[in-house]
Amino acid sequence: MGRNISTKQYVYNQVAQDIITGVYSSDAIITESMLLKKYDVSRVSVREALIELCKDNYLRSIPRTGYMLVTYSLEDVINILDFRCDLEVCNLKRAFPKLTEEKLRALGDDFLNGCFHQIGQGSMIEHWNANMEFHLKLCSLSGNKYVYDVLEKLLRNSSYYQQFYRIAWNGPYSFDRKHSRIVSALLDRDLNLACEILGSDINEVKMSLIDRLK
């Protein structure tokens, strides 16, 4: 456990990662005693972590039984991805007139030097984190905190996308080139191309899910 992280946050992170990577099935029952044994921490820390996981829609409480994963239908996830596409593309269009040469150069530097350019490398969870950080960075360019907070909540605080992302990850699609193409299009001041690639990047996950689950 890292020095700067609370025991509650440690348990939260571990359970969330296990949900994302498919350790727990959709009908699994998670109990306090199970987590106490697994992580050897206090009951208070486990209970607080479980409360936060319920608030963030990873888990739901089953009285006198334990906790189960919050599950979503394919239709739910498709609707969420459609909303994300509309939100991110419109936000980029609004941000574009504000993008000075200095901001564009900083975006290029951030992409080359930041962790969010490592798409296609490492484990699925590392890929997911890199993908998430890129989309949040792109969203931040507009300076609209409300839009950023909505997207951050969609990406960080719920399990629906991550659970389905695992399925898309194992599909025939490639998620490792579009981010660099978005950055290149913005550096070339080609807004239409950047928006087209951004929409395609989000919709590629949707198409993978539809192909594999319908």
C-alpha cells in the first residue's frame, strides 16, 4: 500500500480494479468478511470503502446478504457512449477557437511526454487509464469545468463502461492510433478531421460491443 493513500482508498481501489478486470462475476456476492480476510484491514475501512463503491455505482447493497455489482445492459452502454460522443465532439468544437499556438504546442508536448499516449501497451487496466487520461486532457482544453466534471464522473466513477470495455478489449478492433491522429489534426488546425477521428475513437468501442454481443 502506498504511503499517501488511506486504507479505505486502498480497499476501494483494489475492489474497483477487480470489478473492472472481471475478477467478480455479475452474480457474485461480496461481503465485508470476504474483504477483511483478503486485505487484512480494519472493518471500518472496509465498510467505508463499500459505502463509496455504492455511491460510485460499482456496487449495490443487498440487505443481510452483502453487495453485488451494478450491471448495465448493452443498450445502456450504447446510449452512454452516444452521449459521450456528442459531449466530447461538441466540447472540442467550442474549445477550438480558444486554442492558441502555445496551447497546441503544449498539447503536443503533453501527448509525447504524458502517460496517456501509451495506448496499446501494457495490461487492459493500464490501457484504460491511459485512454481515460487522454480524453480528460482533451476535454479540459475548453476550460468548461461543468463539461469536464460530467465526463470525469462518466469515466472514473462508474463500472458500466469498464466492465464492457473488457469485452471490447478482447475484440478485433485496434485502439492504439487514433489519439495521435487527433493531436496531429489539431496541430494542423484541421478541426473537422480532429472531430471525425474523436467520434470514431469513441464509436469504435460501441461497434466492437455490438459485433460481439448482438
